[in-house]
Amino acid sequence: MIRVGIVGGTGYTGVELLRLLARHPEVQIASITSRGDAGTDVTQMFPNLRGRLRLRFEDPATANLKSCDAVFFATPNGVAMEQAPPLLDAGVRVIDLAADYRISDVADWSRWYGMQHASPEWVGKAVYGLPEMNRAAIRNARLVANPGCYPTAVQLGFMPLLERGLVELHHLVADAKSGVSGAGRKAEVATLFAEASDNFKAYAVPGHRHLPEIRQGLSAMAGEPVGLTFVPHLTPMIRGIHATLYARIRSEADLQALFAERYRDEPFVDVLPAGSHPDTRSVRAANTCRIAVHRPQGGEVVVVLAVIDNLVKGAAGQAVQNLNIMFGLPETEGLQQIAVLP
Amino acid sequence: MIRVGIVGGTGYTGVELLRLLARHPEVQIASITSRGDAGTDVTQMFPNLRGRLRLRFEDPATANLKSCDAVFFATPNGVAMEQAPPLLDAGVRVIDLAADYRISDVADWSRWYGMQHASPEWVGKAVYGLPEMNRAAIRNARLVANPGCYPTAVQLGFMPLLERGLVELHHLVADAKSGVSGAGRKAEVATLFAEASDNFKAYAVPGHRHLPEIRQGLSAMAGEPVGLTFVPHLTPMIRGIHATLYARIRSEADLQALFAERYRDEPFVDVLPAGSHPDTRSVRAANTCRIAVHRPQGGEVVVVLAVIDNLVKGAAGQAVQNLNIMFGLPETEGLQQIAVLP
Amino acid sequence: MIRVGIVGGTGYTGVELLRLLARHPEVQIASITSRGDAGTDVTQMFPNLRGRLRLRFEDPATANLKSCDAVFFATPNGVAMEQAPPLLDAGVRVIDLAADYRISDVADWSRWYGMQHASPEWVGKAVYGLPEMNRAAIRNARLVANPGCYPTAVQLGFMPLLERGLVELHHLVADAKSGVSGAGRKAEVATLFAEASDNFKAYAVPGHRHLPEIRQGLSAMAGEPVGLTFVPHLTPMIRGIHATLYARIRSEADLQALFAERYRDEPFVDVLPAGSHPDTRSVRAANTCRIAVHRPQGGEVVVVLAVIDNLVKGAAGQAVQNLNIMFGLPETEGLQQIAVLP
Amino acid sequence: MIRVGIVGGTGYTGVELLRLLARHPEVQIASITSRGDAGTDVTQMFPNLRGRLRLRFEDPATANLKSCDAVFFATPNGVAMEQAPPLLDAGVRVIDLAADYRISDVADWSRWYGMQHASPEWVGKAVYGLPEMNRAAIRNARLVANPGCYPTAVQLGFMPLLERGLVELHHLVADAKSGVSGAGRKAEVATLFAEASDNFKAYAVPGHRHLPEIRQGLSAMAGEPVGLTFVPHLTPMIRGIHATLYARIRSEADLQALFAERYRDEPFVDVLPAGSHPDTRSVRAANTCRIAVHRPQGGEVVVVLAVIDNLVKGAAGQAVQNLNIMFGLPETEGLQQIAVLP
């Protein structure tokens, strides 16, 4: 059994980790911390876990996280960079679900996240936890930077095209739509039901923090810098991301075959038959990314549609997938839930 | 392995059976039928099952259902009463998710359902499949009448009170609210998104078909006929039933202790701490009924709040629970999914 | 032109007052105040008003409200009781949309609202602003206590029955369902989209603040104290209240004719034909209450269904209706919007 | 008073026309037809109109539409092309809300709509009813082809850029999101609440019927053929279209000033301040298009965000606007509703 700890378990990423880990056959949840809710039974906050988990939130000051084999940080940005290094030094392996270690250019990270990095020496040692790109490195990683939700969908959608150099790189467009849980379990007016329901809007068009993360990943795939316009939108649904990706083709290829081939052995990427349109609900509560590739009217533009559940493949599920890889378990262990439809 | 068949698998009850049975360790889905979609891969209709199930809808005329150990009918009312008897005669055990065998008074059934019963001889042999009431009889049943969704929530909510004779029986009120999936996967204007979203209404106030079923169950618990006003409402959510039950107390008792005691050993009924208000999402996609009992201002009226997922504990999950009981499996086998929240 | 002021215009009641008053032909909005947003253009907060209203939030300390003919308080409970008396003394007529002056028993009010009343001398002079009950008194009122949203729907639904003494009074049940805007425009976790969407729950079953207000009104109609069980529920829609009311009949009457007759001359109460089920969307954004009356299976129980838009007939619309009555305008002036369906 | 008729009033466009026209001070609704619902009171189908409209659906065979000054066709594609010409010949002015007369290339129209055109001689005489583009021609039109919902939003968003030749024309991208009412009031599985709620998907990526209409309009603005990739998406909201438009800049300009200037005198186009993100709800139930223009990170790509209510500015409201123009009324007559928020 792998003993795991969770730092900051009161958000949506936290409860989703608990849902997945509570039934993971090789994992024991040793500790979950929360500064504000120490002492509270987790089922009081998350009644879906009643009868399935006996656990109280612990004060992070006293929780014995160093005895864990692995610790997940499900905290706001800026926490893991402070608290992960002592654990790492003690030999604990860390998976950070926040953004602290995702951007290899520390100065760039500071600009986008508006803070100084507290442990820049660990940035270079962190492995970006997108298994479909970095599986081998993840296996031996001490510190995994779990990808953001938008970056997961956008990178998986563009990957086959960029790796093969098939598209023009200067004007990629990623028009992405997210369910409201992506904004987290924070009391804010903008994400109230009465504000976000029966409504649709773009946000952060001048620049969203996931832009540098996506650009870094796409540039790595392409082997050169890419130009990307990324526009996120808030959609009146709880879970789900739908990325609609546009690129201009510069070399001919059988795109359907390319995608099918690229992801043939991937347990969590499903390339749909030609002509398909994936629903976000087809991955609801499952660790799957479903992708369709189109070339409207046989023209010069390729359109890729990629859907994930932002809390699973876009966060907690991918973190568990990374845990499985790091500890030599079957990659799908604890992640075989079938999407809930309808 | 238990070989099961599903008759009529293209509705929401059908896909939910598939989601549950596909991961049930003791079950093999031998056949699923659909008159209209014979030959179609089930994953074409239900892409959430891609990679998890290799199955095509079969023509009911040619499907070899008699080789199954058990057959589920996930059909409209009036189908099982025609097609179940030959299977029963061949030794197949049948679980009917429709209403054909739920009402023991055949004349009453005909009045409410507007058709003659095709196999009244089987009505008396059928066991009403509410495990918390009839577990012993279900064990040996050849034919199980799986309860309706509203009846499951209302009966579980009233049961402890009625069994103990604690409330006045002539004016019970069940005000019930259902998600829209309860109306099924049928093309109808009234359940279009643009009609049912951002809207709330009562329906069938003059008389809903679940009324005689509930009344029959409550009367059995009370040992005498009960008077019940049942008002169902359509709620803009996909899954979930919330029953709000009202009764006048005629004998004093510690209601919280009564409920806790009654359901202590039930794996799928969870009595919440005093003062609680269950959310429907706390049981979303799980086979659980959560119940809270209140006595506002210490007055004469008891208010019970009971929630279920109409497609799971209110249909497919309860059917699998019945299958487990019938075949001597652990009752929770294949039903340990944790509710999806948020 | 009637010069009106609005105290506290940054909530949903405030923006709804603005939507209605901006097109009211006899009203000029002289001032709108907000402590926190003084100086901000109202259209920055509420872009639906762009091009329709030139107005900035003013600091309440400097706003010249005393020059207004009427002032609306769209503030949290406890503000009007402090700030209304000086205005009243200056001859300004006041409509309070909060609860400060709704309960005539000041001690009872203090118990439910958890504060001392700052101007108990005005409680007795306030007129409860339900026009269908108190039209004559409203005409000359200096201070109108605008009813709560639940109380409006529940009282209009029970009124014909209670005024005529047709039902048993000790066990009335009001099972009410509200859209999430009823909780206001406050940053709170419980009303986030990801919490309240695709979910349904009861709340405040032990006792909701609208209970004493409703009980007071029903008792006045009945001429004696009534026993009421009131259970509110949170429904995943933005606007709308649906009250489902249950009472036991003690004297026979033609209920449909009774309701039709009682509300024949009411411009904002619409009694539906026998057998109807009102949708909340049939009153969305309109100042209408639609009511249907049922007697299931011809039994002893009457079921009344009443719907309103909680922000219009349940708040801002009713406030404008009261203004019209107070100033001798046609009662429907500025309130003839047709409900938005779908 | 202008006497108007409505052919086919049982869909969402029909009820929206009724909502707007019932309060239009210069219009009298003389007749509304429906083949299937002749004889039914319109308020039976649309209870929001109770008390506001006394009208029964008439059989189209007997309705005296020729006595009308103007007739709206709110019918499926292919009806107006048969039934409009006799009315036109009788001197009635016609506004077709369907697609029959929108595409000037009849062969192209036939390809996309899969039918022969029954009155190609009228195609050339029809005026495309986008007032911001064709106001002068609309004034004298006998037949107005009211634009589609997507085409309205996309054309208004691109217009200032294309008219001035500021962007590269070969790779325009329009990523558009629509509420479910855009699919109409037809019983279909795909638009059921349980299918479309809490879900997001693209559709018709290989080619949507609005593509040729948009391309025709954009090419006219640009003065040369444009290359456009158009991807529509289904969004879980009732009303609203959000178009996110991407183009590469080829000539520098102050884009904010350009948009502000272009639409300065347009009563129904509102250019938001720089940095804004329009919500669809800011135009809910109103005849307004709100637009924001962005240039992320000061790069080469311009992103335009345009929102409308698909049933108002995208259908019925624009039809009334066209009526006003055709009959010399103030363009905003009957269209001054303020958007309903929240």
C-alpha cells in the first residue's frame, strides 16, 4: 500500500482526489490537511463520502506528511513552492496540482503569477506530468507538476499535429470552454449560480495564466516557438472542458489515421471515428480525453475537438495517473470509472 | 459469472444498467436488445461506454435470452408482461424495471396504466423489489418487480414511521421533486432543454401512476390502508429525486434514533445526523438513499427528507442490488461507486 | 413625475428595481446609493442597463434622499429600521423591501432576526404591502413593508381558502421551492454554480424567517391563529418560486369558482383553468402570480399551486405596484412586461 | 396601425414575435396560423401571454393574410418560398425568418438546404435584413430575408474590420456558441434537458447551413471572397449566442475607436469599453448586440466577442426592427425592453 497525504483538501480538486483514492486498491490515505477546517470530518464537508472514508482534516502544522510515500498538493498557487521542498528533502514524492512548478522559465512564471518563486531550484527538477508526453520522466520523478485543465485538453488536441510538423505554427488558435467548477470552491460573485447559469462569456482574453503553460508545451512538441491565441470561456455546466483548436495545414497527411496511431496505446485518450463531435458528458467523472479531428470542406484548416473532465483528466485523475506511473502500478489502477451519462 | 440479458437498452435505465454491469465482477452481459437499433454498437449511442464494452444491440426476435441466468426489462410499461413469461417458464429469473408487476391488484393496475394485463398469473408470484422491505422474498424470487423511482424514495422515507405506527395515517403528504431524466430518453417537447431548464412545475396532480404503488407499499407497512396526497414536480436537474414527506405524529418517539436504528444494517440507506438537509448531488450516480428527519419547532408534524438518484437507487442500481440478492452475491457488489460531487 | 431614491442598489432586488423603474413613465430615479460602490456607474455592475440609464451609485452619507417623493430600501435586514425614520419624518414615503417592518410583534421579529429593532414605533404604522390584501391601507401608507418572496406566493395561494374558512387550520403545509437568486448577490459557497446546479435540497426546515411573516398573514385572513409547516427548497433555476400548498377541506365549495371570483379584478393574479399546472417560467420577469387549484381524486385535500418571479412579484415588481397605489397611478403602470418564455 | 400576420406561430420564434408585437404600439396582430393547432388559443400553448393577447391559431388555408400589411413567416425552411409569392403579388410585404431568401445564389442554396427553390424569381428581389448593413434597401423592400442567428452575431462582429480591409481574409475563424432554443421547439432526443444540460459540444463541423450565409455577407463587406472556418457549439443555456471571432491584422488601426465609430449611431449595437467581456445574459430578451474587441498581448490577432439573444436580435426582434424600418416607424418602436439580468 502506498501511503499518501493531501495538502489542502477542501476544494473541488481535493474532494475529487478523495473520491478516486478512497477506492484505489493500492493506496491508503494517511492524512489530509486544511488550515481552516482542521478537526472537521471530511464527510461533513463532502457528504458523498459518508460511509466510504473515515478521515478528519488535520492541521498542516502537525500532520505527519513526512511519513507518506507521496503527497498531493491541492492548494492555491504559491503554497507548494513553500511546503513541498522539506517533504522532497525527506524523500517524499510530490505531485503538485497547482501551477508552482509547471513553467520552467522562473521569471516568466513570476510575471504571470505575480509572486516570487520560493523554490526555484526545484523548478528544473520537476517533471511536467502529462503522461502522454512525459511518461518515462514521470516514472522517476521526485516532483511532478500536474498540468492545468485547459493545458491538458489543448496539448493533447494539438500534439499529433505539432510533433509531426504538419501545421503552420504562428497562428494556432485554441478556443476553450470550461465548466464552472474550474473556478474552484471559492465564494465569489462571478461564479454564483444566479450569475453563471443561463449565461456564457469569454474571460481573460488579454492573457490567461494557462497561456504560457500551453505555449511551453506546444513549443516543445514543435521543436520551435509557436504563436498561440488562447481564449477561455465560462460555460454553464459543472464539469467539463471542450477545446476547439484551429490550425492551418502545411503538409498533407491522413489526419484521422495520424491521431488514431498516436494515441493507440494511450489508456486515457480516445480518438473518435471520423465525423464525430465529442460531448463533455461522455467523459464526465472519468479520466478520459476524447478527441475528434475535422477538416471542414476539405480545406486548409484542421479543427480538433478535445474534451476532458476538468476535475479528473484535468486535475485529480491525471494526478492519480501520475502516481500510478511513479510507483510502478498499472496506469489505470483506480481510474476505471465509466463516465456518468446522462 | 452470471449471464444477464437486457431487453430494451436504449433508454436512460438501459445505459445506467450498462454502466453498472460493465464493471460488476460477477456479471457477464450476454445480450442487449433493441427493436429499433438492432445491429448498432452500444457505444455509438452511448459514447461513455467506448472502450469498456463490446456489444451490439440485438433484435429481440433472435436474441438468445433463454440462455441467460437473469434478464432485466428496461422497457416501457406493457412489454415485460408479454415477454417475461416465456423466459420465466424457461427458468430465467427476471427483473422488470417497468411497472408491469408492481401492483398486486390487477384491476387497479389496469385502471392506472390503461391496458389489460397480459400475464396476470405472474402478478401474484412477483416480488416487489424494495430490499429494505422484502429482502428475504427477493432472495428466492423468480420475478422481481423493481420499484419506481418516486416509490423508492417515498417508501424509504415513511417506512420507520409507518412500521411503528407513530403517525396519523389518513393525511400523509409526499411532495416529490424529480430530475428530468425521470421522463426517459424520449423525444418530447415538454422535456426539451429550452422548456425544462430554468423552470419548475408540478405535474399530474390529479393522479400519477406511482400513487397506487406507493399507497400499496405504505399500507403494507402500516398494516391498514393509508391516505396519501402525492404531488410530483419536474426540477431542472438531470438526476435526482428529493421527497419531502409530511405526517402528523400520534405517538411520541425519538425519531432520529428510530430512523438510525431501522436502517443501521442497510448498506444503501444513510440516515444523516439530526438537523441535516440532504442534497440530491450527495447521491448522484450512487445507489444510496440519504434521509434526514425533522420536527420543526418541536411541533406535531414530522418532516422527512429523502434523496436518491432516480436512475440508480430509483432504477438500475436497485435492480442490480436485487440481482445480487437473488444470486447470493454480496449485496453491494458492483454498486460501490461514490457519488459524484460536485 | 415621481422622484424616487433607492438605498442599496447593488443586489438583485436593486437591479430589478432599476430595470422596471428605468422604463416607468411616471418615475424619475433621482438617486441610488451604495456604500461600497459609490462613484461607480451602475452600468458597470449591470451591463444590461447600458444605454438605458445614466446613474452612478452615490454615497448614502451625501445622497439627497430627502428631496425624493419615495425611497425604496433594497438593503439587508436591519438597515431600513435605522435609516428610514429620518426620511419618513421629512415626509418621504418609504417602501422597505427587507423584513424590518413586516412583523407586527416586535419581540417575535427580534427573535427571528436576531437583533433589536431600532424603530419599533414605526412598526405599527407600517402597512404590509400585499395589495391583494391591503390595497386600501397601502394607498395612504407612509411606510410600506414589502412582503417577502415566499410569503407572497404562499399567502396568495391560501387566501381564498382562509378568508372563507373552508379548510382545517391546524395543519397547513407550504412546500415551497425557490430559484437561487432568492439568496441574493452575495459571495457564498452554498450558492455557487458548482454547488447549486444539478442539485436540489431543502433548507431551514427547523425554521425559516419567512415562517412568522406567513403565519401572521394567514392568521389575519383566517381570523384566528393557524398552524403551518413551511419547508423551503433551493432549486437550480435563477428566478421563480413555486409554492405547493396542502390543506384539508372542512366545508364544501366550488374551489375553482372561488379562486376565479376572488382574483377576478386583480391585475397581477391569474387563476388558471381547472386541471392546470403553472410553470415558473410563465411568470419569468413579469409581475404576475399564476395559481391553479386541485382536489386530487376528489378527496379531502386541496392542493394549490402558486408561482411568482421572486424578484418581481416577490420583490421589486410588487414594490413598484405599491408605489403606483401610493401615488394614485394606474396599478399596472411600468409593470406590463410579458413573461419571457422560453 | 399596421396589420400583421404570422405564419407558423407555434415555435420559439413565433412566441417571441407575439411577446414583442403584443406590446408594439403601432401593430395589430390580425392573424396567426398553425396547421396543426388551428382553433387553439395561443395562450394555451404559451401561458406567458395570458391576459395580454386574445388570439387563436387559424388554419393557414382560411386565414385572410392578404388583408395584412405585413406577414412574418416563422416557419421551417421551405414554406415561405411556396406561400410568400401569392401574398407578395397581392401587395403584402413579407419578412421571412427562415432561410428561403437569404442566399442569392440559388444553386448554392439548394445544395445546402437540400431542396429545389420554389420561387427563385423572388430571391433576387429579396433584401437581406441586417439593418446595420442594408438599412436603406430594407426601407423599400417588399420581401425581407431576416438573417439567421449565427450570421447576425458573426457579421456584426466582423463588419468594421472587413469594411475597412484591416484583416487577412483567407483564414477567418468564427467559433460560435448557441443556447438550445436555437434548435427550435421540436421534439428531438438531442435537445432534451437530460442530453443538453451540463454538457457542451460542437456540431456540424463539416458544414453548417449558416456558413454560406455568413460567407456571402462577409464577402460583400470585404468586396472579395473570404475564407471562413465556422464552428457552432451547443451550450447549456436557453437563449444567447456568443461569437468568438479571430482574424489576423494586416493594417494597423485603433480597433476600439473603429468599432465605436462604426456603430455610434446604431440603436441596437453596443460597443463595450476596451478590455470588456460581454455576457450573453446582458442581452437576454433584448434586441441588442454587445461587442468587445481585443488584441491579446498586442499581437497580430484580433479577437472580437459578440453576443446576441438568438430569439431577439437573432430572429424575432430583428424582424420587428425590419418591420419598423419598412413602415417608416422609429426603429426602436416596441423593442425597448431592457435585458433581464440575472
